[in-house]
Amino acid sequence: MAGETLSRDEVEELCRTPMRVRQLAFFERNGIRYRIDEYSNRIIVLRQPVGAPVRPDSPRPIWRSNKAVV
């Protein structure tokens, strides 16, 4: 698995089938995000942005301990 996407062989290994229709069904059933390029190849994006985008000018919340002071 090199790069940002899987190769054809890696897709076949992941889905355990060389048939494209069954591979797409596997992706749908398991909630794997994919897209199809102009050559009808399945492209699985391995890295996707997670969470809300962080703005550099937004203030960070101040951390305070929730332990009781004795």
C-alpha cells in the first residue's frame, strides 16, 4: 500500500475478488469510500481529513484540571 490510493492488486486482495461489481458491493457493504476514475478503475482514498478544519487565528481553549484541590 504505497501512496494515497490502493493498486488494482491491493483492491483485489482487500475484496478477495477480481470482479469489479463485487468489489463495489464490498465497498458499499463495509462503508469504504471510493471513487471511479475515467478508466473505470476503483480508487480508494486512504487518507481523508478528519474533524473540523483548524483555523490558525482561532483561540485555543484554556486547559484546566478537573481534579479537586485538597
